[in-house]
Amino acid sequence: MGIKQLMQLINEKASGAVKKLPLDRYSGQIVACDASMAMYQFLIATQFSTKSGLGMLTDSDGNHTAHLLGLFNRTIMFLENRVKPIWVFDGRPPTMKAAELEKRKKAKEEAEENVEKAIEEGKEEDIKKFGQRTIRITPEMKEDAMQMLRLMGVPVIQAPCEAEAQCAHLVKLGKAQAVASEDMDSLTFGATYLLRGFNSKKEPIVEISYNELLAGLELNQREFIDLCILLGCDYTEHISGIGPVTGYKLIKQYGTIERVVDHISGSDKKKYAIPQEFNFEGARELFLTPEVDNCDGVEIQWNAPNEAELSPYLIVQKGFAQARVDAGIQKLKKIQGRPAQLVLEHFFGKAEVVKRKAPEPKGSAKKSKKK
């Protein structure tokens, strides 16, 4: 889910933090990519798009492969633009997310019933609408994706917990320069730069600068985290009645959720309903100190594709068209043959070369004037 209506608030209160740039503007930069979020997007874009309600991209056993095709194409797109992706996958969910996951499970079960009903009634729009809500990423689908990416020569990281938290941590460590995800809580985890909007090849990438965001909102890190919790996150219940405008106003006025809760409890009980399970302290701590890996023992490098294994894996096992796979592998091999180019001007400013002055001849130094 991410953070409810955070992008709306940013556009209204801190629009200077947002830029729209072409992908090649990030040439030479390393981007930590939220694989789990991307896989959901690829599956949603293709599943339940026919009148029969069946997914369009499957292997011979009927298993979905849209997530593989999407990752295959997006990885090539990144590399063709000299952007180096690190694909990061979700680990086990944090305990505090259990209630949210239970809600999603029930919503999926309800959606599955609605899909069956829509198929019986021949309602194509309902098939698509409810079908998108039934999508699940299984451990097997994740393993397939990780295997394909490794065969493509791209680094893969298994996060111990949330992928977006791990992506943000890689940026903090200097192992990447930005996070690519549609999930706005990447910013709540402190991602220096968040890149969004990769689904459209025609539209530019949306970049959000964390530091410019805080400056525009006139908040510090802890105040911003408290604001995100007030807006609604995955780790605790939400105070009903508080939207982006009200949440921002309350944090600006009171500074912390504790003081906001005291204010509501004292004067605005009827206006806002504080849930019984409002563990904002735990959510705050999770955003401040998420479970992440420093990746000290992980080799992050980009290699030539393993054509001997990648081609049969995609064509024979996953049912990809040979022409598509051959074309993709040729692109990967061509990319691998290009000279390396590292350009960090966009995030860190242009490097300044300081030339050392040649030594002056002896006896030419001017005497300093006495003050």
C-alpha cells in the first residue's frame, strides 16, 4: 500500500522536490530496484485481460510468466540506457505487517468470488477489475525471477525483510544512488532519491529528492515519519478522518504523534477516531531502524549473460518466443561490450579537477607585506 496520498501532499506542499527526467539522464548510475513491486505491476498489466478471464502470459503448465517478461524487458531497458539495476526481493514480512496482510488475504478471497461471478455473467470489466485484486506472488515465482536475472548477469539481493527498506539502505551505504519503486514508503525509509513511473515508455521518470522534500515540507526526519504514519502505512491502523492536509497541519502544529493524540483525545474525539490498535511507536521504530542487510558478503557486479542456460530456461521451461529471447540476449551481449561509463553528476554534482600549480623558480617569491 505504501503511504496513503503522500504523492498528493508532495505535489501540493513540496513540488520543488519532484523532477521529470528521461531515463538516460541516469546514465552510469546504480539503481536499487524493488523487484516485488515491479512483479505485481507486470502481472496486473496482463492478467484477466480477455473475456474468458484467463491470464495471457503463461508457460505450458499454466503458470504465469508476465513477471518474468516484464523483468526481462525492464532490465534490458535499464542497461541500454547505461543504468545499472540491482534487483531487491522481499524477505519475510515484519510482524507489525500481519494485520495488513490478513486484510489483503480476505480482500483477495472476496475478489476471487467476484471474479467467478463475473465470468459466469460474462462481465469483462468486472473480470478485469476483480481479477487484478487476486494476484499473488508465490515463492516459486520469486525464485524463477531471481534465477532469470542472475542468468542475465544482473545482481540480485534477497532482503531479510522489506525490499523497499533494503533498497533505501543500499543508497545510504553508497552502493546505489537511487531507489526505483512505486511504493512511496521508500521515502519514509529514507531513500535519498526515489524514481517512479517506469511503466510508460513515452512518459519521463518521476524523481523525488528526499532532502528537498523535507526542506519543502519544513519537517525533519522524525516529523516526516510521524506524518507518514498519520496518513496511513502498512504497519499500524490509521486514525480515521485524517487526510494529507489535516495530517500535515497537525504535525506542523504539534510535532509528534504523541502530542497529536493528546490533542485529539482532549478536544477532537468526535471528529477523529483513534483505533485501539494504533501502535505508532512500533511503526516509527520500524521506519527508523528497519531490518536490513549491509551486504558485506554480497558481490554486486554486472556480468555477461549466461546464454547457454538463459536461452533454454526462458524458451523451453517458460515458453518464451525464441525470437524474443534471442533478440534480448543479443542486446545484453552488445551492452556488455560497451566501455564502462560512470556519471554521478546528477546526484553529487560535477567533479571538479584541480590542477596543481607548477613550482615557481627559486627567488621569484614575492615578499609579504608587513601589516
